[in-house]
Amino acid sequence: MCGLLLDGLGALADAGGVEKACRLAGHAYVTLRHENPQQARRFDVLLHRLSRRLDW
């Protein structure tokens, strides 16, 4: 399920919703960080990759 969400967030960012994708990736990270750190790390990586594309 996380893979599907990661793909969706990438598509959202590619469609111009970089900030929204970053916010959602951050929320996913916070939700998973204690119960599933491995999956949380995937969202952390995505968040850092996408944050370079923010224009503010």
C-alpha cells in the first residue's frame, strides 16, 4: 500500500502539486515512524527529494 501512495504522491508532484505532495509525505512519515520505521523512511526520502522542487 505504501508503494501505491508513494507513486501517487510522485504523480501529484509531477502534476504541479509539489507542496501538497510534500505535506502528505510528511504526514505519512509521522504516522509510520514508530510502528514501521522502514516504510516511514521511504516517505522521508520522497519528502527530501520533492522538497528541492518547492519554489518558495
